[in-house]
Amino acid sequence: MFRPAKLLIAIAGKYSGQLVVAACKRGGARGGTKAVGRGMARYFTGGDNADEAVSETLIFSVMHDEADNVVRELIRTSLEDPEHISGMALVVDVAAMARPGDGAKNAQDAPERAGSERMDTGNTLITCIITRGLADEIMRVARQAGAGGGTILSARGTGTEDDVKFFGISLAPEKEMLLIVARNDSVLPAILDAVCALPVFSEPGGGIVYTTPVDGFYFLGS
């Protein structure tokens, strides 16, 4: 059965993953997914510059009524141990989620059954999925447009030879995901305009950009 849910994304410094997982589990999360990437903002370097540093990204799916407890425990733990847990956390709304054991019953009407109240935090998550090696250039352009930083994760495309034949495009298997949190003022459209003007997004199969409203945004360890 599909139910209202939230996605908690915690981006913290290197070696923080286990501490973040433990804190979220104490708050009620049942588990999560960890990805190692490159954080490109002062939140991961511990200073005021924007030098690149290794970061760990943790993604937790939690029921709508569990999200507040998980976030509170994560923030409390980060304040008690800011040396080992620093970075940021954001919460985004999930229209419908099924946990293991729930099955896929009633999937056809899940959106109507799984609505939840949306909070306006004044922030939006920009996600770019592109061919590996292009994320640094996109981040450079985004910074010039006002972005404070971002996180780059390694990924893999699912394209096959049949896809190439059918669509007539070139698909690169090795991908990168670039995550940027931007304010919903003049900065957001400026970043989107600058990023989408890059040649990679005018080429078939080059990449995609999409935005997600942020329901909650928190700094960890401060």
C-alpha cells in the first residue's frame, strides 16, 4: 500500500555516514542508502572557502509522521558532535511510497491517496544528471549565477545498444549527479538559466535537469 512519505537527504563530511545513520535510526528511520561524493561548499571543508572535499550523502525514506522525530534527532546529534557531523540536511515530499512488505496494491490511485501538506522553506533542490566529467563545469557556471555550493555523486546510466538504435543518440554509461540547493528568489531562475544554456543540455542524451521543492532545510553541526 502506498502512503504519504518524506525523503530525508543528509549531506555530511567524510566518515560521518555511520554517525548520521545511527542518529536517524534513533529518530525512527528504518534504514537508508549511502553514496560517497564530492562536496563543493564550506559546509564540508570546515572553513569559509568552497574547496572540494569528500562528502557522504545519506538518503532515508520515512513515513510522513516520522520525519520530524528523525530530523530532530539528527540535528541534536550534530550539535553534540559538530566536529564529526557537519553539513546540511533537507527534506522533500514524496507523493507515494511503498515499503518492503507493503506490496504494490492500489498503485493506480496512489497520488490521490498519498497527498501531504507542503511547507514553503524558500529553497529548491536542483538535480542535474549528466555524463561523467561535466559536473565540475556545471557547478562552476552555477556558482557564477549565485549557487553557494553543491554535491557531486557518481552514477551509471541504464542505456543499452537498443536504445541507441531506437532513439538515434549516443548514451554514455558513466554519469554524475549534481545536487544544488538554491533559494527561491532571483538566484534560482538565474542558476537554471545559466545551467540549461550549457551545450550538454541541448544535445540528445546529454543530460537532464529537474527541480524539487524542499520542505525542510537544516545545517548540521551549527
